[in-house]
Amino acid sequence: MELTEVQDLMERLYGEADRERGIPATVAWLCEEVGELAQAVRKQTPDRQLHELGDVLAWLASLANQLDLSLDEAMRRYVEDPP
């Protein structure tokens, strides 16, 4: 799945609810999911790690949608001029 497809999927599934929740709450949920990913990396199975990676990507896509930004464009600098 391409990043654009991830954003499109999140928009179809949760777009309206995400916008009602708002950006500050979405950032809070994203941070919570990053914390869960960190715990999974330290203490859990690859299946749990994969689950948490998916959650982080989903919330990141939700945030990008609310900001009206493209994850593909955000990653372009890594192709063109990596830091």
C-alpha cells in the first residue's frame, strides 16, 4: 500500500470523526500510540510490534489529512536530499 492509499483509507474510514476530534486530540492519540509502539519494541512480540506500527501510521495519516498535507510529499526530501 502506498502512503497516498493509507491517507485515502483513513479519510474514508475516519475522516469526519477525525475532523470533529480535531488536531490537538489527534496529536495526543498519535503520541499515545508511539508510546505503545515503544513498549512493544522493548517487551513484546513481532506481531504486537506490527500492530502498533499500523496504529502509529494510521494516526499519522489522520493528522496529515487534517493538516491537508501529503505524507508522500513529506517523504520526498528523503529521496531528493536526505538529511
